[in-house]
Amino acid sequence: MVHWSKGPRAAETRAKISASKMGHVRSPEATEKQRAKMKGRMPKNWEQIKPLANINRRVPSKVCPACKTTFQRWPRSRKYCSRECSYTPGARKRGKSSHAGPRHHNWKGGITPKNRLIRTSTEYKAWRDAVFERDQYTCQRCGQHGGDLHADHIQPFALYPDLRLVVSNGRTLCPPCHRVIGAKPYTIPTKTQVRYKQKLRRLCPS
């Protein structure tokens, strides 16, 4: 018989140990004694298993500011119980109120162009979705259905500010058709632009 510190045990020795342990159940007293003995002691590979141990820590709970339901907040920076609650208009306002406008660290006095403010607004996105739904997501020039589509203003965006959010002033176009018929009529095209428009007409002849 070889001692365990001198090398692996023989097959006969392992069989005897297995037979002696078969059916053995540790008593509650022995379990509590072992737990008290190991309390406060860290394993040698604690630095490796520490990230795994943090997974089982207590997850704090929080009340969703949108629907007022209690949920387990994980990760800790999570504010809303679901994505739907984070997309509500009130949630967007609450989330931006502390970092928008003069409170933002990069505030420069409100120099964002008016064009950008309108095109990134909720009203403009609603207008765009309404145009797509009315045209059934189909290009009104070549008939392309789905894919990359643009919501074009029939009357130019820059010249008719009162018609910017009117659904009847919008039409659905694919990018090639938008480049062909969406050119500004009040600008003089260069030779390069003319050749480019002719090339687009060959690609999208309708």
C-alpha cells in the first residue's frame, strides 16, 4: 500500500475506500462543525473564483418610475423594469432632464441647427412612420417593397415649413429614386451631378 502523499493509491485501495464510504451520510452535527471550522477561511484560488462568487450576491430591488412595479435591478445601473417602460415619453423626459440643455457638460448655448432639431424630434419620426404606413412601405416611383426606404417631402422641406409634418406632403421613395427626383429644383446642377442623375435613371428607369 502506497501512502497518499507518496503517489496515487492502488486500485485495490481505492476500491476498499469506496466500499467503506458507501451509504455513509454525514450527520447535521458534523456538518455544522465543519461549517464553523471553515468559516472565514478563503480558498487558495479565491482571486480566480471571486468574480463567480459575486454573481450569487443579493440583487437589490427597485420601483420602476414608469409603471410603479417592483423588479430586481440587475445590473445595478438599470432604471426601468422593461424596454417598453424605458421607451415611454415620460421615461425619455425623466432620463434626459438631468443631462439635457444647460445641465449638460458640453452645452454651448443652444447652437444645434433647427433642421436637426426637427428631423430628430418625436413628431418627425411619427410623420415618417405615417407616410410609410400609408404607402404600405412601397416606393411610389419604382414599386420597391420594403428594404431601405426614405420619406421624401413633395414640397421642399426648406421652402415650406408649414408642410413639414403634413402626411399628405410626404411620399415613400427608395434611395435611387430619391436621388433622381429629390434634387432641389432651385439649384443649378453641375455636369457631375447631371451625369450622376443619368446613371441613376439607367439603374432605376421607371
